[in-house]
Amino acid sequence: MTKTERIENLNRLSGTDVRKCMKCGKCSGRCPAFKEMDIKPHQFVSMLGQGKIDELLACNAIWNCLSCMACVERCPRGVAPAAVVEAVRDTVVRAQGANGIKAEDIPPIVDEYIPQQLLVSAYRKYNK
Amino acid sequence: MKISYYPGCTLKTKAKELDVTARLCATALGVEMEEIENWQCCGAVYPTGTDEIATKLSAVRALDYAKHHGGKLLTLCSACHNVIKRTNEDMKADGDICFRANNYLKLDAPYKGETEVLHYLEMLKNVVGFDNIKKAVVNPINRKVGAYYGCLLLRPSGVMAFDNPENPTIIEDFIKAIGGTPVTYPFRNECCGAYVSLKNAELPKQKSRKVLTSAKEKGAEEVITACPLCLYNLQVNGDNILPVKYFTELLAEALGVKA
Ligand code: SF4
Ligand code: SF4
Ligand code: SF4
Ligand code: SF4
């Protein structure tokens, strides 16, 4: 696939129009995972707009986004930064052998209280 | 009154208390929760990828069942509610998703988002009425209680339409109805850290401690939630700063119904 096709695909998968962003930074200002994100929510939006997708696809932030939708809620321009983060993460984990978690990762974190919901959520977010 | 009910997988296992107390209270309040047949796990997280269809089919099946069984679908787990309500919106408003989901499912009649998705808290407020709950209380909760909304009930508010996403009041009104004193605190609609413990164990710890510290500073003696994952994070990752319960456990206490 050409780079242009890959950029187009990320835009389509996110379902959000990154060109509407006015670079106010409110999304990142509200992000509860901000400190843990090597690329911040507003940068996901602007970098996709600029076609800097190789950096996005190599970032660590996709594993730390909590899908809390605070960025979506606060954006005054109706952009959904979380959907860009998810489009990048989906693109990464949909590649063969690129799942974010492995079955061996599970037992060490399981305690007697862990809800099924946590494991189902993590599998849905990190694996395909 | 009967209403179709989607329990979800966690409420059948680690969060049994949420399911059991909710059913007992509903019966006491004159609502019969009828568990829908053959439901499957909803997947717990709404997929935002515009090409995601298979991950939404479980929600569509439940919604279609409810369409033919009373027209309403009652949810209780915040995560189920979020997934089912957002998927329902897709079926209503996103022609592409609606077409592809129906094309696969081959239902007798296409499902187009006709079912009304109702969270248990909305049922208490709009169907039973907080005034009627107040009248049914036999053991008023004479404690200071912090409502923990988390993310999934509120956001994105355009679709969830649950309450004011920045300054919600429904759980505080619920606490008043059962005789408690609601404590509002700034972190009540901030994320607890969700599912990232598999990738970053520290993050849910920090987030959960922050939520409970914020509630404690404002005087809460305990915190209530509608989400098994919020409960887990706050309890296990929150250093026991405050006790955390399901809101239905307090309702059962107030109504004097026992599991
Ligand atoms: S959804 Fe992700 S990026 Fe957006 S505010 Fe929440 S954690 Fe940050
Ligand atoms: S809040 Fe919206 S407009 Fe502001 S930087 Fe983020 S995406 Fe752009
Ligand atoms: S959200 Fe949770 S409890 Fe609800 S069905 Fe899905 S995984 Fe299971
Ligand atoms: S607070 Fe945590 S578990 Fe609760 S809704 Fe948000 S992410 Fe989910």
C-alpha cells in the first residue's frame, strides 16, 4: 500500500475529520493519561492531518489511552481524538502477529477479584 | 411492569451482587426484570473503528430481541450500557453499519435502532420515580456518600444523553432519595484507569487513588458505582482509601431487601 492509501485508511477508520481541529489543546488538557502518552491526543489529530503516520504507528501512547472519551467530550470542534488513537491502534494490532497482549501476560495480573470485563476490554482493545 | 433486561457476563460472575440486588430492588419497586434469552457478552468496549461490524453484533441481537419483547432494553453494567447504547445509535443513524449488520444477521425484519436503551438508574428516575423510592425506604442511609460516575455512563454525551457530562446529578439525586447525603467531588467523572493494567499497571493505581482521595477530602464516607471495572479498580488499585459499593447494594439496604 502507498503511504497516501495508508493515510486515507487511517482517516476512514477513525471516522473523524481531523481538518476541523483548531489546535486549542483542550483534548490533551483533559486527558487523564496525558503524562503517559509519548504522543499527546492533540498531536494524534495534527499528525494524522500532516500525514506523519509512521511516527504514530510506532508510538507507545496507543497502549495507555483509557478510551475514557474525555477528549471527545471536550473538543469544541467535534473532532474525536480518541477515535484517531483507536484507528492507529487497530491498524497496528490488525497486522499478523502484532497483538498487544499475549495469553502469558494474563495470569500474573489475575487476582481473585478481577472482573471478566477487564480482560474482555483489554482483549478487544489490544488484540485482533 | 415487565422490562427486558441484559445482565452481561460480569454480572453473572464477579459482579453477582450488582445483578442480585438490582433484581430484588426492582421487584420491591414493582418492576419485573426479564432476562433476555441467549444473550452474549457485548464485548465491554465500544469499537470506534468505522469498519467494525462483528464486534457489534451481540449488542444488535440483544436490541432486536428487546424490540420484540416490550421495546425497551434495561442495562445495569455501565460498560454494557455504553456499548449497547452506542451500537443502537449506529443502527439508527449510520446507514452503512446498519446495512452491513442487517445483511449479516438476516433478521425477520431489519433492525434499525427501534429499541429504547435504558440504564437501571434511568429506570429508577423515570419509570419508578425518586419520590416513590423515597416513600419505599425503610432504612435511610444516614451516611455521606460519593457518587462515582466514571466515563461510560456519561461519554460521549451526544449519544449517551445520560446526564450533564461535566456536572451530573442523577446519582446524587438517587443518594438523596435513599436518605443519604451526597458528596460532590471533582474527580467523580474522571476515569479510574480502565483496562490498561495489562499494559501499564501503575496508571490505574494513580487514577483510582486520585478519585478516592478527592472523594475523601470532600467528606465522603463511601463511594458507589454502577460499573464492575470501576469497583475493581477503586477497591484493588485504590489502596482502601474508602469503601466502594455498587449503588444497588445501598438501594437494597435502604429498601430493607436482603439477598
Ligand atoms: S480517550 Fe484516550 S486520549 Fe482521549 S482523553 Fe481519554 S485517555 Fe486521553
Ligand atoms: S480539542 Fe479538538 S480542536 Fe482542540 S486540539 Fe483537540 S482535537 Fe483539536
Ligand atoms: S460489558 Fe462487561 S459485563 Fe457487560 S457483557 Fe460486556 S464484558 Fe460482559
Ligand atoms: S472509570 Fe474506569 S471502569 Fe469506570 S467507566 Fe471509566 S474506564 Fe470504565
